Amino acid sequence: MITFWMWAVLAFALPPVTEEASRGEIDWTRLQLVATATGSAPGGSLNSPEAMEAAARRSLGPAFVAMAREVPVTSTLRAGELMDAGNAVADRLGSNLSLWEVQEARYFTSGQVELEAALSLQRWLRPALVDMARGRERESPPSSSVSGLVVDARGLDVGFAIAPELRGPDGATLYSVATLTQGAASATGPVIYVSDAADPLGVARAGLDPIFVRAQSVQNGVDLTLSAADVGRVLQEASASPFLLQGKVVVVVSR
């Protein structure tokens, strides 16, 4: 198994798992919002590349605000609700919406300028995720080599969320954003989604010696149920290794 994962680190990048949003898309593998804007206007100085780029930048801000509100945080909570809460976390989320960055600029002979920009969901939602995290750092060194958890949800009609829950067949929560330490919530967040277990970003998240489990069903659109046997395996290993506390969880989906 380790040999396979070491090979996967060297593999070519695979297409990310994405979902269409109102003004762009959500990249659930890289955990980012992606938007594209074009700047164009007739006549005078507005035809300069600088003016066109400025016009494109002005339209990106509202695009990210609109998309950010749509992001599912859990099965019952959208980011817009966090933004409207009227508290310190909401204020920081509003401020963090300016953290988007231009990834690529394309200049056309017509004078148009097209900008592709991304907003890291982890950086943007960090205040909320840290606020929800309840896990405590381990005081003793790990006694297991298990580095992470890979959940195979292929073939299931699973939706996406920043912080889905993993549950047992009895409905008890095995893993959620509350499982994380505040350090992990600040650095990585709960999960990423990939379409192939060999995706290098998945390997980087789950490490070289993860547990592989199969999701049995989907609850509430995004939460995943594991078998009793797999819950037992995960709990046993988690008692000896901090992979759940650290958010070393990858979900493999069919798309």
C-alpha cells in the first residue's frame, strides 16, 4: 500500500472535483472559489489594458460575495448564514472576502482583458472553522503509523460541503468539524474531495499510510455513513494516531 501511495505522489495532476456556482465554480479538491471576469468598454482611455483589467477586477469582488454565500458549510448550514450572524466571526468573514487572488490574466487583440481569480475557502472560512473546532491536541506521541482516512463514496449520490459528517449506522457522529483541533481547523479544514485516490492532493492530505473505508450511504445530501466494522477500525486507529484531530480526511467521489 505504501508503495502505491508513494507512486501516486509522482503522478500527474488529476482534474479537480468541481461544482458550478452562480458566478463561477467551487473547486472541492483545492478548496477554492473560482471566478472569471472580462473588462471591456469602448472609447478613450478605457481601451487601455490597465483600464480593462481594472474593470474586470471591479466585477470580481461582487462575484465572490455572491458565490461565497452559496457555499455549503455543513448539511444544514450555508456560509451566507454565517455572514449574516452579526458577530465577530461574521465581521472577519466579510473582511476575508477580499483575499481573492488573480491566477491568470488573458489579453486579447480586441482590447478585452479576462481575469481568472480564486478565493481560498480555507483562508476565507478560517474564523468560522476555528470557532467550531473542539478537538484537543494529543499529549502523548502517536503509537500508530496511520496517517489519514480515505472514504470511498464512489457510486453514491453525494453532495459537497466544507464540513460533512462521517457517521456510524446508528447515526452517531464519528467525525465532523468539531473533531478538529483549532490548529487543524486553521490550517487545513475538515476534508477535500477527489475523483481518484491517486490524486496527489489527496495523497498529500491523507499521507502514505491511510485507512481505506467504504461509505455505505448518504444522509442529508452530504453526510456519509460507514459500516459498524469500519467505524470500529477508525476509532481504534484514531485512539493511537491524531489523523482525525488533524483533518487528514479525503473523500473519493465519482465526479
